[in-house]
Amino acid sequence: MKAIDGQFPRRWQKSGAGWTQVSVLVLRANAVAFVVAPLTALLAGSIGWHWGLAMVSLSGAMMGVVFPLLCHRAVESDAESGARLSWLYLANIIGSGAGSLLTGFWLMDRLGLHLLSVVLLLAAVAWAIAITPIRSVRFFVLPLAVVVVTTPAFESLYERLQYKSGYQRGMKFAQVVESRHGVITVDTSGAVYGNGAYDGVIETTLTPGSWLVRPYFLPAVAEKLDEVLVIGVASGAWTQILANCPAVKKITAIELSSGYLQVIKSHPQVSGLLSHPKVELIVDDGRRWLRRNPGRKFDAIVMNTTHHWREFASALLSIEFLSQVKSHLKPEGIAFWNCTESARAGRTGMEVFPHTMMVLNHCLAASAPLTVDTKRWERVLREWPGAFESEDDLASVLSFVERKGFPTDKDKWNWMDRSMMEAHFGGAEIITDDNLGHEFR
């Protein structure tokens, strides 16, 4: 017993505390764990979300002390105590692994955070009741109290966490989708956020000065767009735009989070993707799908990649991944991905592809020379259903070809050729799978 005999458990044991005290500690620890999320949301709008880490620490400490106390009570101090203790440790390890799998991979795809928290709290209540010989109403008072008190905070949980100090009472997202991959929120303007980071807007019509010029620009440089691969469907706006392109015959669209399919289904502008004859939607990891389909080649691979500073972003920006993308392009094929104003992301693309250009914040790259064909672009735009609303809009959009230049803080609606990219990105460091890119720093 010496291996687990800490100061607190020793004092606890000497005090004569029994199973009732253990069960009460279980309830208190789980009650504190239950309020971590809503309290963090409340703090985010006042003194800062990071103060919620104090609640995480307190909850973790209270949870952590339960196991050694349980061992003191459950294992008699005799010649067989070591063997019995080893079985408890084995059960703890199996329970920890199974709990993570059950909660993280199954329950989180079926229950929202609020309901899941209630379920886990009730499980703790059931366990506390099971290990104590005393049946008392107090086992229900504390859990019921924390559920009731925190309900209003849970109802505005994601609004408070996302808007922080900008949150105002009554703010509500138009849609919230929770899954094991995270939380997708859609505000009343149609802007989509993945885990609190901007993921685009549900809009498909091209207007003067719009950043939607990016997906519409592909026919200006690509003569052939028969087969297109989209990695990262998100809200579906770009995939819907490309599906309407008269030059595109088939789109294979890969999306990691099935939650985005719920978003797509809920919005008429993009819901047609789910039954579009050109589109094959696949829920999978982009890199894994490419690795499993080495023989598939495409005329274009499009990735409206997330912010370069987000966790795991280097998995879609690294030289290794871009080399993998290059291997899936046809000889005249193009790759198109979002660098989100990262010099390192643009520089990395230039290392992989001999021919590149920047279209706003997107790098357009190929193994063959890139040229802009304005006449072809105009012809395709005129045949593109829902692309623009008036001739004036079309003329304004076509003027983008003339907007060759360096981006500025006030004007980023332009494009750069490779020589300008060389000057703009200079000697920026290459992103690899190993250096973790910006999120590491």
C-alpha cells in the first residue's frame, strides 16, 4: 500500500472516513466538473476564458484523489493486498480507455455537450449511491442544483465562448451542430464557424469585389476541369459553385466532419449538393483518402484551407502534403489552396510547384505554365448558372484580370504572378509535417 499512500489519503484513512465520505467526494468532484463548461463561458465575457482553466485544475484534482481513496477503502491491508490492488489498477485502465472511446467517439456524435454532461453526472450519482450503505436525499440535491443553476449558461454557451466580451444577452446562433469533431456554428448572416474560427459564408453569387472570385477564377487558367477534387467541403458554398460550373463534369468532395452535412442540408443555397448528379460526397480525412486512392488523378484539386495558425493546419499546408496533392494531378492539372495570408504557406507551395500565382489569398499552382485567358473566362461565366446578376457585375468581375499587384491592408482584391510572389514572400520558412508550422509557435 505504500506506493499509493499519499498524505491526503493517509490523513483521510486515519480520520476513519468510510464509503459514505468517498461517495460524497465523488459527487462533489463530478459537480465541479459539470460546471466547468458553463462557468468558463460566463468568464469568457467578463474577466477572460482562461480563468476557466482554474476550474479544470480543481476538477482534475478532485477527480484524481478519488482513486487512491477508493483503493484504501476497497483493499484490505494483508498479504494479498498487492494482487487485489493490481486488479483495481487494471480495471481503472480499462475503464479510462473504454470511457474515452465511448464518450469521445460515440456519445459526442449523438449528444450535445449539455445533455452529455447531465448523463455523465447522473452516472456519477448512480455510482455514488452504489458504493455507500446509506441512501439519502442529499445524493440528489447537489446534482439537481448544479443542473438547474447552470441551465441558462448552457443555453448561451457557444455564443458566450465565441463572442466573449462582444456577447450581448439574447444573441443566438441560427444553427449549432455538435459532434466528436467539434462544434459548428452558423450566425444569422450565414457565416459559418468551426470551433469558433471563421469557416466561410453560405453564399454562391459573384458580386463586384467579392472574394468569391476565387473559385470562379479557375476556368480563367484551366482549359479543362472535367474532374475536380475538393478537400474540405465545410458549408458547401465552394463545392456548390464548382458543381454549377459548365466545364466541370464530376466532383469528388472530401469532408472530415459529418456535421457539415447537417449544415448543408439546412440551407437551400447549398442543400442541392446532397443529391447533385455531379457530386460524390465522402466523409473522410483528406490525406488518408489520397493515400488510399493513389491512382486517382484530377484536373483540379481545390482546398479552401482553414487558417494557417489553427491546430493541425500544417497537415494541409506542409510540403509533404502538397507533394501528395501534386501526385494526384493530371499533367495539366492545377492545385488551389488557401494560404490565409501566410508567407510560409505560399513559399511552401512554390517549392513543390514550378508554376504558381496568388489569387487574393489562394495559391494557384501547377506543373505546366499558367496563363490567364480572359475570353475563355468570360464565356464560361456567361454559361455559369447563378454566377452573376447583371452585365455590370460581370464587367466588374472581369476587371479582376487587370488587378495584378501586391496586396495592401486596404485592398487585397488582386493577384500576383510568381515573380511577385518571390518578392512578397522572400525567404519565408518552409512548412513541413515536422516543424508544425505556425500553431507550434
